[in-house]
Amino acid sequence: MKQSLLRVHVENDSAIGPLFAVTADMLAAAEERHPSVKGRWTPTFGSDCAGFEQNIAEADALFGWRFPKERIAAIAPKLSWIQLTGAGVDHLLPLYWLPPHIDLANAKGAHKPKIGEALLMAILMLNNYIPALVHHQRRHEWHQLFATGIAGKTLLVVGLGEAGGAAARMAKRFGMTVIATARRKTADPTADAVYPPARLRDLLPQADIVLVTVPLTHETRGLIGAREISLMKQGAGLINLARHGIVDDAALVAALEAQRLSGCVYDLESPDDRPVDPRMWTCRNLILLPHSLSNDPARFMANVLDIFFRNLENRLEGRPLENLVNSGLGY
Amino acid sequence: MADAANGRPTIKVLVENDSNLGPVFAIDPERIAAAKARHSDVAAHISVAYSKDCDRFADEIADADVLIGWVFPHAELPRRAPRLRWVHLTGAGVEHLAPFDWVPQGVVVTNNRGVHAPKTREFGALAALMIANRMPQIAHQQRNQEWVPVYSGTVEDLTAGIVGVGQMGGAVASACKDLGMRVLGIRRGAAPHDSVDRMWGMDGLDALLGESDVVFLCTPLTPQTRGLIGARQLARMKRGAGLVNIARGAVVDTEALRAALTSGQLSGAVLDVFDPEPLPEDSPLWDTPNLIITPHCSSDDAEAYVPRTLDLVFENLRRLLAGKDLLAVVDPRLGY
């Protein structure tokens, strides 16, 4: 008996930009790397939710990023799998809208190897006082700041996931000691020691550089505030790769202006989506990244498509999916 | 040389410190004592005198066998230093003493080549990553309070070109190789290097510029390298490539570089060296787009620079005592 084709609706979001759109050509190219699915599935395409209701009515799977999540249960009777094109799912939280029979998978891991490189850059920038030198440059000030080598210094990864692990691997290659907090593991090959999140305040005083890369959940909101910053070493550096709301911006600006911290590399999501404290643009020793360094668009989309096709194979063969989001934890 | 109690010669070493260089570079009695402890076999055979900003120079140089310093009245050495056998210069780029016609007959001059290497290696990786990730452009956008995503490729897909593969250039090459980059190089004689996939002599400059995504300048400043990178060379580079200068400011035509950064021919640059230094407050470089300025501090380790310098000096003292050839000898004709 011939099995019917698995119907996948591909939903693009023009706000993310054309570099991240999934096209029929890209799917065809990626399918060549996964020939076992050929002829067993069929896509439909939509963007910015135009015609979404018709498209999703017959779909077995949804491949996209933004969609009217509250209506999924009502308008998608056949849907059993949602494959996201990104890693952070906070825009979908809380997940009460997700019916229990639908698997939600993200693109965790697709940022490699670019994210490791970008975070190594941020680590080395902090060790070499680049945020301070860039601040001095804005003021036409020649002020030599001599650094010591990175080897032997300590990196604290707050939230050891894919990005933190990639940074930890790079840091180890440069001779750093890596300690980390993690929710779902007690050891990891990339870190010298892994602790539960509750130990954060014990770990902050040990680190020369702190990398914050926890997902935004109800437990992490406000995680790094004035108290936590005050526990860091005098002159330590901070990398904020986390979503808005995890690091207290006002406390951070105060610590940088007071030179309690030597520098910060701060990944800033679109200011269109949220107001930015205007002092951040000119704050002493603060470098803002425009939320793009995790992505090498060409490699990123190839990786996302590979995750999609591996999960398509898993679906067609009746195996469990990879990269499933834990609906209780929210990541 | 004086005869010590044990009958073996004692070498008098004069350390000339320049207070303008700051504490990172000070060779003080404490750091000498630490070096003596690391090299106890040599320590028994030397006596050390100190001069600061030449306050004791004239007195102490008269019977010194060895001079360690950076700025001193070098033209007076033939007349004032009859016992001098060796001058060690505590930096790598020694063009401030060129031409080397002042070197007295029979005196060997050495420099600090190799001392910077571990720190240069780290900075090389940092600069390659900053160019690959368009950090100069991102910093410029922040100045203008602009938020624009800047997507870029993966560093391991890029090619680094090292102009001048000596000790510093070799350290940069090794850093780039470890990042997974393809590495091209130029050095006199085109001798191969472990971290360089393809090496040329100086005639390979155009080829290297045309193939590299990140060009590192690591040459000494000599009459041959002054103005080496001008408008024509910048135009030879790939559109959107980046430039890193850790050599000397005068190796690059500043106006041509500013034009290339403003037009987008180059995506970014990281400059550690300038002509003159310090960079004047009114220099147009401060506000040039897509440029990151590090004020000549990329390669000098705040804690390890003097200890590493003294390890080289003490190894050479050991060689001097044993009658062996010294390391890091400057060729007076080449000027490095």
C-alpha cells in the first residue's frame, strides 16, 4: 500500500530578511544530501502569514519561525510536527498553545561553527581591552592598555548549551579554565566543571570573563542584576549573548561607567522590538553587536535545512525527532 | 672584564631604562633578581648597573661589557664604551637607531625578536576574527547609533596573507592556521614556514594581496618597506578584505588607507602602529570609518614582556660566557 505524501508547509517571515528565507531551490539542493526522503513529501510555501489558514489546514508539518500560534490547535487538525528555523523559542513562550500531539523542534546547533568564532572574538576582545580602546578612540585619546595573555584565565559560561559549549571549546584551546552552570547536565567535555544554576553567585567571583547565554524563561528573567555584577572580579569582562531581560541594563551601565567591569560585549536585539536605554550607545567600554554574529547566513541555512531533513527522515521512518523543545523548561 | 674571586670573569651589564616607556617595560632590580633566580648558572658571573633616562649612562658605560636599552646616545658608544661587546635592544623594530653605522667594531647588536610572539599570536587571532566578523564596521555603526545587522562568513573559510613572516608574522601565521584559515606569506628568500601554505619572496606582494581576505603587515621598517602599502596595493586587494598593521605606521600610506576604508574597497582595518606616535589628537584617523585603533599595545604582554626579554638576555649571556654565537642578532646592513 502506498503511503500518502507528508505535507510540509514552509512559512517564511520577511522581517527576518531574505538571507534567512527558505526557498524551493534551497530545499531541492539540501534534499540531495538526504536522498531517502525523495518522493515521500511535498512542500507548500507562504510568507508573512498570507493564506496561512488554507496552507496549514492540510499540513502534517510546519517549517518556519513566526506563525499565529494561538490558532494552531483550531486550524491545523493534521499537524504533528513544527520545525523551527532558529534556536531561541522565547517568542513562542509560554507553550500552552501547543497541543500535546504536536512535536516542537528547534534549530539548536545550526549556528556552529560561526557562534564559536564570534564568542572567541568577544572573549579575546575583552582580554585585550578592545571595548575600552574603542571608547578611547571615540574620544581621540591615545591611552595604551597592555594586556596579559589569556592562558590560565577563567571563563564562566552561564547556561552551557550549544553556544556556550562552542565558546568553551575555543576558550580551552587558548588555555583558559572553563566553569559553567547548566540546568540539564552535571558534566560536559567542554568545561572543567559544571554546576547547577543555583551556584551562580559562588562562581561569579572566580571568573575573569563571564558569558551569559541562558535562554529567556520565567526562571532566567533578571538573572544578572546589580547584586550579581557586584560579585564579579574587579576588572572582569562580560559577554551578553542572552535575550533582553536577563541582564539588568541599568546595573550594567553603572558598573561600566564606574569601571567595576573592564568591558562588555553586548548582543543587542532589534531596537525596533524594544526600547534601548539611550546611554548604552555611548556607555564607557561597552560594545554593542547588532544580533548578527551568530549567523553565517550560507552555512546557517544549510545547517537548518539539514536539521529539517534529518527530522523529516525521522518522521518518515517513525523514529523520534531530534532537537525537541522541552515544553516544561521552555527550551 | 674583572676577575672574580673564583677566577672566572664577571660581565658588567648596564641596564638603561627609558621612563617614557612606562612600567610594563621597566627592567628594575626586582625583575633582574627574578631572572637571576631562573638562570642561576649565569647570575654568578654578572654584575648589573642601572641608569634611568641616561642619568648614570656616561659613568656606567665606560667599563660596561654589555648594554641593554632602547634609547641612549648611540653615536657616542665608539668613544665612551671601550669594553663594550654587545648591545641588546629591548624592542623588535629598531629603525629609530638606523643606519647602524654607529655600531663600534666588534660589537654585536641583538633585538627582542621572538619576545612578543605569544602575545602577538593572541592578537593575531583576535584581529583575524575582528576583520572576519566586521567588527570595525560594527564599532563604527555604534558611534553613529545605528543598529544594522552585519552578516559575515566563517573565519575558517578565509585566507590570511602575512607580509613579513619573521617572529611576529610567524606567530600571526600560526594563529590564523589554528583558526582553520588558509595562510599565505611573504619573506625575504621565500623560506618555507610550518604555518604558511604558500610563501613568496617580496615579488609575491601583488599575488598575496589579490588572494587574501585579511592582510597582516608584520615587516620591519626599512627603506624597502617604507610606503610599501599605498593606493595601488590597496586597490590590488580583494574588495571587502581587511588590513591589520602591527609593523610600523610608515609602512602604510595613511591617506590611501583612509580612502579605501571610506569607499568600501576595504571592509575594515585594525591599526596598532602609527606615524607619528602617539597619534595626534587631531588626526583624521580617529574618526575614519571601519577602523579600530589599538595604540601600539597589541603585542606587549603587561606582565610577561620584561621576564621574556630577560630570558632572552640571560640565554645570550650564557652564550657570551661560553663563547657561542648570540641569538636574535641584528644585521646592520638590513636594519633588522
